[in-house]
Amino acid sequence: MPPLVPNSWLLVSAGAMAADGRLQLALVLLVVSGAAILGDLLVYRSTRRFGGPVVRRLRRKRRRAVLLDWASVRVRRHGIPFIIGIRFLPTGRFVGAVAAGLVDVRLGRFLVASGVAEAVWAAYSTGVGLLGGIAAGGPFTGALLGLAISGVVATLAGGAQWLVARRRRRASAGCADAWARRAEPAA
């Protein structure tokens, strides 16, 4: 379903339906977390097994290569906390699993990180729908309210990331200008 309907929509809707009693919340959380962990494990094991071709394919584009290098360094340095945290960035789940496979994170440690990350992600996503369903009093309105809340949170997070990146670019440009002025011959 994810290519056709984004996961967040499905999970928020499931949470709203749980608020209305149409779905059992514990079962939704178990199925969603379990499926996500299996997906993470598939990426991790594929990278461990076929690392060379996977890395070559990812490195075809400079942006992906830089992202993979960045994630690999941080997985080595921070381990489980980084694997959990990167789950919440766009494409972070995939990049984190590939990086963990490349830097030889032990399977047990990876499964702990994936389990925590996916449980938190599933609880957040369905929880937004559940709260929306409770507040709105119905699954359809609750799902819409939950999606709106999730959209606002995503927009704020995206805006914060954009501002940080913009400040970094400006700071880098300022440093480059200062170095260029120093390198100019004195008149």
C-alpha cells in the first residue's frame, strides 16, 4: 500500500478507527511495528549480503553518497541512539539500515534499535489518529484532524531543518569570503 497511500495516512486512519472501536489499538501497533522491523531487517541483511552492489548504486548520485557517508560515521560513533533517531528523518529509515549493515553493527544491536524506533514511530503515528478520533468523535473527522496535526508537525520540523541548513550555508559563505579577502594581495 505505501506507494499508493503514504504510511502516515494509514496509521493515522487506523488510530482514528481505534478511537471509534473499529480496530484494536494493540493489534494495530503490533502489526505495524512488526512489519516495519521486518522491512528494516530486510534492508540491513541485504546490505550485509550484497553490500558492494548496494553501495555502488547509492553512490551514483553525489547527494546520496554524502548522506551514506554521514550516516555511516554516525552509526559507528553513536550506535543504537543514532539508528533510532535517524528513523524520523526523511529516508532515514533506509539510510540508517544500510549504514548499519555497512559498518557491521551486530544483528542483535540493530534489532534493538529498529524495535525501539519502530515502536515509537508506530505509537506516534497511530496516537495522532487516536487523539484526533477522540477529539473529533468519529473516525473520518478524526483521521483528518490527525493528518492535519501530523502535517503541522512535519511542516514545523521541515522549516527548522531548512533554517539550520540556510544558516550553515550562510556561515560557510561568510568563511569563504573572509578567506578570499585574506588571500588578496595588499594594495
